Amino acid sequence: MVRFDFVRQTSHGCSDRVLQCRSSKPERSQTMSNLSITLTPYLQQWVEARVASGRYTNVSEVIREAVRLLEQHEQEREARLRDLRVEETIRELHIAREKRQTPPPSTAESLLAFAGSWVGDDLEECLASVYATRTPLEG
């Protein structure tokens, strides 16, 4: 369980609202820790208002929920970035593939030279394949 307390700390004549957290049973770690969080007056009021609304029973629940949501948001963002990188890589591969497979407009013989050697023993089949993929030139 984590306990949060608002305390006033004064340093150099300035006072801040500080949220102190004492962890007696950490959720993901076996070590104990203390945590201090400085909140603006607005955020402190916002957190206290969440508790006052009855949705949360204490400040600890509000902070835990906020941290969980932040963690979830960052994981979703990282997943979206990974997906975008994969999509971009796939797009680049398709573009590169299209560039390699697009024959230049010329004779069947030069297309065969461009594409490499034909594997097979039927030259007519090879030429038919070349002509089928070639766009006719208007002239």
C-alpha cells in the first residue's frame, strides 16, 4: 500500500505543496521506497477534487491511476511508432521492388538483358512473358 501526504516545505522563503509517498507494498518491485512529488496548487486541488467526488477513496488511488494511465499511454505510443516504422519499411520495400521490376520501354531482348537470364527452356514463353508485361509504345 502507498500512503500519500500533503506537507508544506519551505526553502529560501518559498513554500511549496509537496506530495510525499511512502510505499509499504510496492506493486512491481520488492524494494521499499519513498517518493516526493511537487504539485502546483491547481494539480493539488484537482487531485483532492477527484477524491472528494467519491470516485477515488484517497489521493493514493488517484496518483496510482494517473501513473498507470501514463504508462499505458506511453506503451500505446511506442506501439504506434513501431507500427509506423514497420509500415514505412514495407512501403520502402514495395517501392524498391517496383523500381527493380519495372522494365524500361524497349525491345524484348534488352528487357531480357535488364531482367537477367531466363530460367527455362522455352524462349517463346520467355518472350511472351516479356511482351505481356510491356506497355505498348504509341507512335
